Amino acid sequence: MAPTVPPPRVPPSAERGGDAPGGPWGGWYERELGWATVGGSPVRLLTGLRFDALVVPAVAGHAALRRVGRTGPVALMGLRMSLLVAPGSAEELPGLLDWLEWGGVALALTGLGAGGRITAPPPPPGRPVEPGAATWLRPPGPSREQDEAPVLPAFSGFGSRGGDAPDLVRLVDAVATECHRARLTRARAGGFPDEPAAQPLAFS
């Protein structure tokens, strides 16, 4: 039987959301995962270094997760979901959507790469401090080695450590499908979709 891996240890200051270096919880992310943070309240995680993020409406994200199964870490904040993917994925997103024949379709799907940031949830197994606050749906695990990156969705065979990473193409196609489905559902119900008229690539 494989040994049970204990959950990451959260220091008392992180449980309080306290004053670790880099802002609340910042010290834990930098020490345990090697993720760069920006201090403040709330602390933010920088994208484009150890990971990029696909940001989608939560309803579309939940539906996509049921379809694709295995992914990287996934964070939820209010009505938006952030799916962490391999660095460089945000830059490839517009071309990938074109290749998947989603180009030109209005989707509430944003790629955050270099210069972007997402709100840091409390370190696992922490709880959000208030309704709508950021929380991990699929939390990250601690790195075993200083230079080891977490297993994140990537192009098959490219930066995937022998093909063991979840497939980025499958994830993006599922997310795009569910974003479009949610938009059509809202349109039929007489609502107004909150996505822009064209697919953006966001960096902030």
C-alpha cells in the first residue's frame, strides 16, 4: 500500500491570514510552492512565472471539470474560476482556440500570463474568510524539490515531464464548449452574457 501523504502544513500565521512576508499567506506560497506573490490584502499570486491561468465563469468551469477530470490546481472566487495551466499557455490561447475552431466566437474565457495575477486563496486546507472569497477547489500540493514545478495542463509531450501532465488542448476545448453553452442558455432565458465581443488575451 502506498504511504499516505500528509496535507501541507499551514503555519499559524497563515491560518489567521496574518502578516507573513509577502502579505497574508504569501510566505506559505513562496516557501512551499516557489510561487511569487504580491503583498497586500488580499495577497495575489503572479502568473506567467510558475503557471498561467485560464479564468472562466464558475458555471462553465464546474461543467468543464466534470468533463475533463484530471487538471491542475483550480481556484474559485465568487462567480469566476481560475484553472492553473503551464507557463506560456496564455500566449498560446488565441491560436489554440483558432485551431479548435473557436476563433471569432465570443467566449468569457481569459488567459492570464506574464504580468497577470490572481487572488491567493487561503493555503490548503484553509477556508475562505467570508462568502465569495477565494478558495481552492483543487488545491496545489507542495513541491518536493526546489526546482520541481507542479504538474499542470500542458501540450502533450511539451514540458509535460514524460507526458504525465493533463492535456491542455482537451481542457481548453471543454472550457470553451461550456462557456459557449452557458452563453446560449443565458441568451435563451433573455439574459445578457457578460463576455466581451472578442476573445482577449489579458495580462493584468
